[in-house]
Amino acid sequence: MSTTTEQTDALLKELFLSLDLKNQGIAVDREELRKLAIGTEIVEQKHLCFDMNKSHVGDLPLPSKFILPHGLYVNFRLDPESRYSLRVVDGAPAIVKGDDLLAPIEFYRRDRLYDGSTSDGARFDRIATFDPEGSLSVIFSNECDLKQTGEDCKFCNINSTADAYREKNISLKTPRQIGEVYAAAFHGGYGNHIRLTGGFIPERREVEYYLDVAEEIKERTGQDEVHGLAVIGAPQDLSTIEKYKEAGWTNLSINIEIWNKDIFNAICPGKSRRSGGWEHWVKALEYAAAVFGKGNVRSNIVAGIEPKSSILEGLEHLASVGVICYAGAWCPNPGSELEGHRTPETSWHYDLTLKSASILASRGFTTRQLFSCAGNNNTTIDAFRILGGEAVDGKLPFWKFPRLSSGK
């Protein structure tokens, strides 16, 4: 059944709400949290890389993600001062504003994989997060080498997060651990995609590590390819990119973060000085698109630090060379140098999200490519699917990576 104009309007209204909930955050009372089975039935927040809450929350159990009534997704972000709050209404979780019920919500359900362990005793939930789309997200290292020289990206809190949750995380995951976790998910019918990322590390060490992980995954699944996204820095020697393709990775991400060259130099000093500067990052993305093919390379722009016109210029250029670039709303992370700053108003992000989705659609990218280059859902994908008419009876169907057959 096709979606009516009224249903599309309702979907777009919910898209705005999803962005506003991310921008404004959500307040919660501890008594309300106790009514929810967080960490047993509901997926809990894991701070393996970043903390997107208003401040580091310590041992407070918080939910990870949830779905709004029309099928749009939201990352839960805590802000005790938000006008939005989480409550349990008639036994079910809901978002309220003041005393007004805005929307019942459905939390992501916790898979039994979280309770598994590797052969060396490492808990799966300290190595990966498992998204219901059928993707694993692995942060191989929750520290960034740029910390040593004071060259952290100024919006980033990876090192602050590592310090705040050090007792709960494994600082470095071995290729064998990652291979075992992915194989357990794969053979259990859950995992069909992996996103591997981490802090900035020296180039030679990075490529060797990613190649070792690829070999572990292929050996344990019988696959000729690693259906997943390798997130790397721009290599000085661009031919290094070909090694990732040869190793079997299907997707590559090189996150430029800022499109305006001068702002890039100021906000990302380490990326500017360590990897050949802004021009080299752009060349690396263009080179990667030629190696991996249109729609198989991703970049990211932290939306809200530079003018919207600059971001749109970057999205247009990268899409024209076959790169999918996301421009997610900037969250002034706790512990980052920009903590306490403000992201633009939700209307600003809403307009950018719709324009971003339209750019991707105009260049012929597919929903599958967008998910493969992200690893899981995001607001741009929701907008892309709404504008592309994928809703059924006024609701976006849940998307899942296709099941892969074992080669063994």
C-alpha cells in the first residue's frame, strides 16, 4: 500500500522529533529506570568509543537506542535538564514533554550474544555492540594516539570516555577476539556485517591490524569477503587503500569530519598534520571510491561546526565521485574541548538532513549501500527512505542486512 501525503507528513514530523530528541537529550528519573529491564531485556549503553550524553554517567544504567511509532530510530542521550523525559506509562516506555505523552517507544532488545565470551575469557559485550540490523560494531581501541601530542579533534571525547569507563572496557581487542565474536554472531544467524573502528593510530600498525582481523573473520566464517566497513585514517601512500580491498573488506570509511579547509585545520589539528592535510584527505576519498566502487566508501562530517553551505558543498562533491557522506548532528561531547558549546537548532539540522538525503538520492545510491556504509541506522537513512517512498502504511519497515551463507 502506498503512503499518503498525510502519512508522509507524519513521518517527516517524526523525523524532526527524532532529531530534536538527539539535540535536546532526554531526562530520566532513577525510579523510572528501575521499571525497565535495562541490561537484561533492553540493550544498555556501551561506552566503547564515545559518550554522547550530557556528561559521563558512571554506573547509571541507560538504554541505548529506541524506535518511534512510525519506525524511526533515536539514540538515547541523557540530559537531566531536557524538556523531554522518559517515563513508563501503563507498563510501557514512552517519551513525554511536561505532562504530555508524545510517543510510545520500543527499545532495542538485548541479544543473548552480549553474554558470550571469547576463548581467552573476554566478554563479548566489552568487545562489540550488536545492532538488530544484523551488524556488529567493534571499537578495536578506545584510545587515540593523537592524545600524546595534544592534537585531538576538538569535538571528540574518545580519550575522555576511555578514562571515564576504563574499568568496563578492554583497551585493545585482538584480531582473534574480534574474529571469535563475529563468528559466533555469523553462525548464530545474527551477524551479517561488521564495522571496525577506533582511535587514530600509526598507519603501518593500522593496516596490519585490519588485515589480521579480515583473515580471522574469513577463516572462521568461510567467506571470501568481509562484509563490513573498515574505518581508517587517510594513508600517506594512497596505494595502501588497495590492501584493504585485497584483504576482502567490502566497504571503507575515511572520515574527513570538516569540509571547510581552514576550519578543518583548526578543529582537526592531528588529522591535518599527520595525514597530508585537507587536500590529501579529499584525494584519499576519491582514490578509495575508484578502488572500492561507487557507494562502497563512506566519509563523515560533524554537522554544526562549519556553515551549512560548506557542508552541502562537501556532500555534493563526495557524492559526485561515488562517496556516501553522512552529516550527523554535532553533539558537544563531555570531555571534548568543545564541551559546553551548542549545536545548531533542530530546524537547521532537519533542513540539512533532508538536503543530504536528496543529494544521495540524486546520485543513485541505494538503501543497501547507505546501510553498508554506516553499519546501522541513522537519521539521514531514515530521511532517504521516507523521501524514497519506502514506508508501508505510513511506517518505515525495519531494515536488516541479508543473511550470508557459510562457505564451510
